[in-house]
Amino acid sequence: MRTFDTPDQVIWDITYACPMRCIHCYSESGRRPSRKLGYSEMLRIADAIVSMAPRGAVIAGGEPLLIPTICDVIRRIANGGVPVTMYTSGWQLSEPQAQTLAELCERLVISLDGPTPEVHDRIRGRVGSFAQAMDALRLLNEVSAARRAAGQAALSFGIDCVLLQSNFDYMQDVCKKAAVEFSELQFITFGAVIPAGLANRTGFEESELLTEEQLGLLNDPTHADRLRALVPGSVEVNLTDNRFLQMHPDLIARGLIFNAMQLEPDGEVRAMAIYEGTVGNILTEPPTTIWQRAQARWRDPIVVETLSKVQTMRQWAEAARQIDYHFGSETVRARIDRRPTFPA
């Protein structure tokens, strides 16, 4: 297997604090300690990210906008020459924040999981979350238009829609609504929910993980073309089954490696982005050392044997449970055991 001196991308879940209670939350944010660091330690992590010279950094969570100094942290990374993408629910995004983030971020991504409050708010677990997301998109649209009018580069912003069984049939409606509401929008991404975190609890597999038929439609080029026909040509529409996140040995052998380092809020580094199990802390050890340790996990016999059997989404869910429980700490296993069944 090929090894990499540095990750192509560093993903930092900067806090587990979150106003949402998403039914599929991969990090179980809002239901566990936030583990967010102090200002100086956050800047140290930012510097560590820059030292690895990845092609890009992703700031996610939890909700990054709950960090009062989020713009300072992003500025530190961006000024180090690393392009930054931020994912947010848009919760209480202010105009000053939007203006600053437009200057600092390569991309801003708003989570929108349906075309109506009924669809989106149920998935996000918070009444009013649809309105907040739409307000954030409108604000970014205004900022982008103003930048363009002033002769500056337009803001690259768009929508990320997680696909579950219950919102799968609303993709066309999301595209239609976006086309009408946001003239400056640059992209919409539809991605299959993955069996991680709360999306891997008892009952969720049958109720909300996409069926093999739905996954087939998601990979059908004609379906993608139908969606693209609903939006202006300037809007990029992407669909993915997210199987590349599996780290399946067959995909890795073909060079389809998700070459990313995943950071937990306090600097702990996951060996594989969507699976539990850390291999060190970026604040206490050289990032290159931890990165080599992470890659060794990809070749671990238990990982290879477990993932080699995966062909379907349900098999992936079972494999993820085995990996999480084997490599997770005692605290992680206790959290897994406490996960409520779905639906509650």
C-alpha cells in the first residue's frame, strides 16, 4: 500500500458543542462534552495543521460558529497558505461573521437537508433550524453579490444535503428552491448518510440508511443530469454514495484513498476519519509521527479483514460497529453502549 508523507486534507471538528440534535450526527455533538480548547491551544493546532502543508483544511463540528474566536483560528490557517472550507448549520450567522469568513474561507458550506421546515427540522432535531439555514444562505448570497459588484471575487458558498431514506425523494425540490432563492450559489452536494456515530445505532440501519436501490439511483448519471437541469449552469451539482470513506481494501488497492487526517476538538487524531479510535494528540507529538501511525491502522489485519467483506450499506454498518468497538477507548465503548435506539 502506498504511504503519504502528509494528508491531502485535515478535517478538524473544532467543537462538539452544537445547537442541533441531528438524528444521524456522526460526532454525537450536543450530546457529549464539547472538548473545545482555549484560544492559545486552538492556535497551536492551527499552526500544526499549517506545518503539514495539506492541500486544504476543513473546519466542522459540532457547530464552529459557537467558537467566539473562530475567525481568528481560520485566519491563522489561511495566512499559513492552507485554503479553508467551513461547514456550518448557519445557526445565528451574523453579517460581520459572514463578511469576515468571505475574506478568509475558500468555501463556506451550509447544511440543508430538505426544502421545507418539516423535512429539515425533523432531521436536524431543532425547530427553527431550517429558517436559520435559509437566513444564512440569503446572507451569504448578499455578501457574494456585494463582493462581485465591488469588483471582488464572488464568495464560494453552497449547500450540503445529507441523504437519508426520509429525505431522498426531495433532491429535486432542494435544487428548485436553491435556484429560485440564491442567485450567487455555486454548488449543491447530495451525499449518502454514512453508518457512523448516531447513524450506526440500533434501528437506524433499517429506517434511514439508504437502500441499495437508492444508492443505485444516486450513482445513475441520468439522475444527476436531471438535477443539474433544474439549476443554472453556474451551479455545480454533485452526488456521492460516500463509499470512498469506507477505506475498503479494494478501493485503496485501486488508489481510491481518503487521504485525510481527522482531528477531534482537543487535538486527538483519529486513525480513520469516520471510525472511532485515536492514535495520538497533535498538541503533544509531531504531526508527521501521528500521521504515519494513522496510516499503519489502514493496514491493520483486523481493519483489512473486517472491511474486505463489505459490499452493501448494511454490511458497512456492521463493519463500522466492529471497528469502532475494537479500536475505541473504554470511554468510547461506553458512549456507544449508551446510544438510544432509533426511533426513540
